[in-house]
Amino acid sequence: MAKAPVLGDGKRTVELDADVFGAPFNGPLVHEVVVAELAARRQGTHATRTRGMVRGGGAKPWRQKGTGRARAGTSRSPLWTGGGTVFGPSPRHYILKVNRKARRAALRSALSVHAERGSISILDPAPFETPSTKGAFGLLEGRLGGSVLVVVAPEQTTAAKSFRNLERVNVLPVESVGVADIVGAAQLVVTEDALEVLTRRGSKPARTAGETV
């Protein structure tokens, strides 16, 4: 069974659930979930005005014939400066559907990679009675070569404040952590409370009576 060391305590380790942190890596599935998560974060509020939305242009610029110029019915035509836009973007959502079982399997794959390469550590938030960036830096010393993701429980705000000012360290509450965040981190640091939540999220649901595999 894989174990994760506790930062600041060289002798203490925490056992990781074998089903969640010992799953084989499924690259295509992780890619699918990461693309869906990143797409869902897009606001989709970009928009342009069509010729019917641009103000003005009610009068015909000049008479139909006799001027020698091309006929024109409005100064808000897409061909004119200040006119509308043809086929411009309109507000939309980018949400892609991914099945719940697929999301759980992708989370298990992402967590298992960190467990396999030993890049997951446990954070004890008890010493952070007040925010201390210096104390947080001391715990992460030797792990700051790449991006670090610190995952905390909602009530552990003092510990979160201690890490959020460190360079290349991203602090997230456990309910906001996605597969994309875990995959993109070189080091994963979680509190024990957050670890329990991640383990529940990645666990396979219990089969009901009569359900086939």
C-alpha cells in the first residue's frame, strides 16, 4: 500500500487507499476529462453585433440610381466601416458531458500518478494558528522546483493563507479541485481532511444487489 509522508515530520506517514491511489493510468480518459473541465471554465460571454443590432443606418445613404456609385441600402452593412459583423461569436456555453464514472476513473488515474512517483505529501494544518508564509516555505523546501498544488479543507483558511503567496504554489479548497489541477501539478500537498474527501470522490460506488460487473 502506498504511503505519503507528512511534511515537517520525517517519521510519520499516512496510508493511501489502494483502490484510489493504485489505479492504472488511463491517458485518453484523463485527457477527455481535462478538456471538459477546462472548457467548462470558459465564460462564453463574448459577443458581436450584427447589422440589426448596430445603431443607425435607418436612412438609405443615397438614391438607388444615377450617382455612379454602388447601390446601398444602409450604412450599417457589414461591408461598411462601423457596420455589423457577419458570423461573429455569440454567448454560449462550452460544457462537455462526461459520465460520472469516467470522472471518478480519471481522478483515480491522476492521483495514482502522484502516488507512484512519490510526489504527494500530507500537510498538518495545526501549526498554522496564524498565517505564516515563512513557515509554509520551510515545509515546501526541496519541493519548489515545479508547480505545487496545495489542497485544503474549507475550514483550513489559515493554512491556505500561509501558502498562497509562494511563487508557483496554487492553493485550492478540496471541493474546487479537478483532474486538470492535479495533472498540472508537479507536487501535490493535501491535508488529511482534504485527502478523505478526494478518496471518497475517487472511490468506486458500491454495487447494489443483483448488479453485474
